[in-house]
Amino acid sequence: TTPKLIKSHANAHKMTIPSVACKQDGATFVTGSWDATAKIWENGSVKATLQGHTDWIRRVAMSSDGQLVATASDDHLVKVWDANTGTVKHTLEGHSRGVWAVDFSPDTKLLASGGDDRTIILWDVATGQRLRTCEGHADAVNMVSFAPDGTSLASAGAERHIRTWDPNTCQTTQTFYGHLNQVLSVHWSRDGKELVSASADATVKVWSRNGRELKSMGTWLEGWYREARFTSDGNHLVTVGDDKVVKVWQKSGVLKTSLPGHTNWALSVCLCRDNTAVSVGDDRSIHVWQV
């Protein structure tokens, strides 16, 4: 099938939308905005608006079963919400600066958060209790991402490195060197064998789990790449960035399709079932694509 735009929502939030997260193999997704709200979307309309943060929301996450949403904000807080009712289950206090990253473990037992204080905190989702703190990044943590089997946590650092951690001990298992500017996103392939990163050095890189760089794509002409994800089959990548274009790549580095539509920086993308992608950005719009 030819990649194409399925639908778009203009003015979905009052300000920039820096983050979107999809329910794996589902049609539900959540958007987070600088307007301090997050919205849960189902079948093309807003199911719930999550209000309670007092500053920009930087990142949102959805549990694998779609029952919970987490939001990370510049107000130093992480909130965990019931996705069905839109009510807050936990407000997690522990970061000393803005929180820029958040992800649920695949079994939804753990939540990882990271941000401007350079730490990653692991929380117990059921109780909201802080379990441990992972330290080692020399600059802000831009993204955290659990491996599909839950045994490893990857983090993207503003100091240009990616790290993987044992989430049970906070030991660093690997440091990935190769990006020349801050790493803005990191995600795993479905089989957990590879990772893909997007960076302010205008490249997207594919890595083996042990930190070897397998492929690099993108040129300085395109500007920052903001987020990159594997498709469910692991053979393609979907990327967004400051050239406003959603791109589909073969994992080998060949650009397959460019999908224009955003009128400003495209900041985040996630993949729902049937390889539909949802992209958001500075233009406050949501685009849903068949990729």
C-alpha cells in the first residue's frame, strides 16, 4: 500500500505538541502539550483531557494494555492517570528539575522517568513509590525506553550518548558512542535486538543491543531528527524532524517515502496497529498516516 494521510486534527492543543504515544497494536493514543494538558484520543475524537500539571508537558507514555497514561512535565512532576476515567492515580515527586522522559515497563509494574536533573527514577506503578535512582548521565535525559522483555532500559542523553541500564539495579550495561549532538530519542525493535536513535546532529542511527552502530541515515540539510521508531516488522523506520516531514525508511538506510503535511517542526511519532503512524508537532496538529 502507498503511504498516505488518513486524517488530521488541526489545533488539537493550544500550544506545541512535543509528544505522542500509542497503545501497542491499538487505535488509542495520547498527546501531551506545552499547554499543560494531555489528551486521550479514541476513534478520532478526544476521550479524556488530563488536567493537573502547572507547566509544559514534555513527554507522555501509555501502558501496553492502554489502561494507564503517564505524563512528564516541567513542573518537576510525573503523573500517572487512569486512561478510562482521566483521573490522577499518582503524582510522583522526586525530580529536582523538569521531567522530560517517561516510559512504562512492558508488564506495567515499573515506570521510568528522566529529565533535566540528569537522573532516571524508577517507580512502582501500583503504589507510586520511588524504588531507585539511576545516575550517570552528564547532562539532561531526553528519553527513556524499556526493552520489550523489560530486562533493559535505554536512555537518550543531551551529552550525546545513549545508555542502557539494568532497571533492577540501575547499573549501566552499555554506553553507545557515535552521535555528535544531543540524542533526542531512543526506541527498541520489537524483538529487542536493535535500537534506533534520533539526534540533533541530523542523523538517525540503528544500533545493536551491545552498542555497535549498524547504520546511520540523514544529512545536516534536514536539521534535527526528533524521534525515530521501528515498524512492528522491524524492517522499516518512521522518523520525524525539523524539516516537517514524516519519513519512512528501509532499515538499510534507503529513504522509501516522505510524507509532507506538518507546517512546522514534526516533534514526535508513534505507531499503532496495522502500521498506522500518528505524528504531532509545533503546528499543534495531529496527523494519522498509513505507512
